[in-house]
Amino acid sequence: MQEFRISRRAFMAATAAFGAAGALPGIARAAAPQRGGHFRIGIADFGTSDTIDPTTTNTVFQSNLEWQLRNNLAEPGPGGKPVPELAESWEPSKDAKSWAFRIRKGVEFHNGKTLTARDVVYSYQLHTAEGSASVGKSLIASVEDVRADGDDVVIFTLKQGNVGFPAITAYGAFYIVPEGETDFDKGVGTGGYILEEFRPGIRSLVRRNPNYWKQGRAHFDSVEMICMRDPAARANSLITGQIDAYNAVPPQTIALLKRNAGIRINNVASKAHYVFAMPTDVAPFTDNNVRLALKHAIDREDLVKRVLHGYGAVGNDNPLSPAYEMFADLPQTAYDPDKVKFYLGKAGLTQLKVPLAVSETPYAGATDAAVLYKEHAAKAGIDIEVTKLPEDGYWGAVWEQHVFNASRWSGNLNADVMLTQAYSADAIKSQYNETRINDPRIEKLLVEARGEFDDARRKEMYGEIQRILHDEGGALIWAFGNFVDATSSKVQHGELSGVAQLDAARAAERWWFAD
């Protein structure tokens, strides 16, 4: 097996800066937040083409910077439920086809402009405009109209009812910007920090917004994010005090990091799932028998043990984990060479050869996972050609090109957001439907489930979508991976979110330094 890992000798040499000690707890004690300090984060997922255009958020770097500078109408709260942010409240019509969001008063943009409903309308129109390639376009394809009702109320009119619509407004694209803003890389928003410097693929620097409207947030004087692709560089920089935190800790290094008193590991069970995505509109993946053969050709338990080192759970070709309220418990797809041969036979094949594009960009260990998968599949007559590709630009140059590839999805607040974003026909237009599945049954069920007020009936509908994806979809979901970040022991925080890495990409706003 090929390894993608930090040299043990180099890593242990670096750890001497702290010396041997027992491991600290994974959750920082939530002492009273303190203000001050310069917070430095090493970021693993970034691109040299990153921007701060709200419609183009793809990388971890972009989402963290956006939420340093800007806010949404709602944000993830406890348990992943949406709670008010720039909206102080919302109210649906009886059929959930119309939603009135009351905008918080007294909020200012960084340029001194007062937030009004018109800014919200403009921000959403960026995503609905003709020709927009917004990453969130599929999620608001059902929005028929958005308008201001005075200065403080925004009315969303939907084509069909959606009882979970507020969760969409918390999604990482629908940041609120000033009406008429077109130079988005200025970073003007209502967030806790003001942009000082943005150098794509290199770093960003922000300073605290002295007029931030949200009490008890944005504690640091300044925040610097540094683009660091190499996991060894991230680890060594934390150990030697050059950064204070980093994301995407490779599982095989966690035990070594835990030996240092100056380091804390944040291990958070998440909704994030790891995927080998098959484009269902490209041969040979157009044949579901081929897809089923490939799903039975992987030993998921082996990958979770050897690649994730237990920091995750076995996946089942279902994008919803048990953490989702609408999760459906389906029969587990197991490693079975005999079934592989059976399904290949039904496809008229005795052997199969397919290329698999991979990079460490989607998740730490993706390359190792692909190599192990190749070993598993070979025993059943499938030859997987693993190609390791450059990490920079992976999401555009590889992921969007509709080839068999490694992918990752972070969590979403509810089933509708996750399933619509990745598996709907509208998501094909936005190029977020990586498997290109276009199933009228899924479309019908999505519409019906959104408008269904009865929880049990809605769960049945979402359960049927999950069954279709499990049995016929192109997403080989082999694991739900934990979010594992590493911080200096001086970094403090409260309960961590499992919605996305670095505390739902809000570490800069929610964390602080101990005295």
C-alpha cells in the first residue's frame, strides 16, 4: 500500500519543541471568552483561483473567510438547527410557500451603510440572476420571487411549499452584501472582521470589526489564514508556535500529536461523507450493474480502520448519516467479490477497468483510500487505475469534469439541503450534482417532502430518495468522517459544530485565547 504520511522522524523531531506529555481533552474548557490576540490558522483546502464572490464558494479557505467578513440570515445552532443571524425571526404562510424574514435593526456594513431588506434582496438576486453559475443556485431554484416589504422585512415566495426553508438561508453561499456591490473581493459585509489583505492561494488577514453587532463573538484582534497544503508543514507549524490551529489533521498523525501538552485535538462526529463519485451519464457507469459491482468491490470497514484509524463510521451509499433527522436505516452494502462478479456478468462483462482520479484535497487519506480500494477490487476482477492529481484546482479541474473521482461533502442542516444540492436536476445545472443522476422519482419526492408538514410522512419520502440513491445512485459513500482539527492548548471554545470543519467554518468568530 502506498502511504501519504508525515515522516515519523521529521515529525518526532518537531514534537521535541514541546516535549513529552499526556494528551489533553479534545474539547477546550469553555472559560469566559477573552478578547485579544492574533489568531493564525493553517488551511489545507484552498485554490489559487479563490475569490470572495458569494456565488463561487468551493474551498474551506473561502467559506472561513466569507464568514469572517459576512453573515447570513440564519446560522447553524445547537444540533445543526438554523437559528436567526441577520434575520431576527421568520414566519411561514400556512402552506409554507411564503416566508417573511424580519431583518435585524441597527446592523452596519463595514463601509458604514445600514443593513436593510433591499441588501438582502440584492444578495439573493446574485444567485437567481440569468446566467448565474452560483454554487447555491439549485437550492433556491424553487424561489419564485424575493422582495422587500419596507426596510425591515423580506418576503420569499416559493414555487412549492418548503417547511425547512430557513435552513437554506444558512447555506455557505447566501452571505449578505451591500446592495449594488460588485467588487466582492473588497470583502464588505456585516461580519465580525474587516478585510486587510487577501492573496488567493497564499493568505488572508482580517482585523476585528469594532462595530460588530453580535454580542460575545469575534474575540480576536486579528485573524490570519495561511494556505498550507502539506500536512507535515501544518503540524510542524503548530508544534513550533507559528500557527494556532489547523484543519484536516491526517488520522495517522493524531496519536503523535496527542502526546504533546501544547496541542489539543478537536475530534467531532460529523455529517461529512467521503465519496468515490461515478458520473451516471458516462460509460461504463451508465449501467447500474457496473455501479453495483463497484459498490460491492470495496471493504468499507477496512478503509475506516486503516485510513481513518477509527475517526469515522462506515458509509452505506447514503448521503444522510444517523445525525440527520430524516435518516433511513438501509441494508448495508458489504464487500462481496461474488456479488461483484454477478453484477459484472449482468452487465455482460467478465472484467472491468476504470480510472479513478484522486487528490488529498477532498480529505486527508483520500489517496490511501483509493489504493486500498484498488486492492479490494482486484480480487473481484476490477482493475482500478488510481491517478494522483495535483491538489491546487482539484475541485474545478477534476471534480467538475465528471470523471470517477474522490470527493467529500460536508454536512448540511437538513435532508432537503443535502439532497437538493447534490442529487437534484437543478444541481446538474450548477455542476454540484457530481454523479449526474437525473431521476424524476427523486424530483417528485423532493417537491412533496418540502411541502409535507407531517414529520413521519416526510421521513418516508426522504427515506425513499435515500433508497434510490443507495440502490441506483452513482455515489459510493464509504465513510462518514469525523472533523479533526488541531489547536494550541491556549485556544478556547464552547461546544463544537459538526456541520463543517473548524466549528462550522466559524472558528474566528467563536473561539478565543485563554488568559
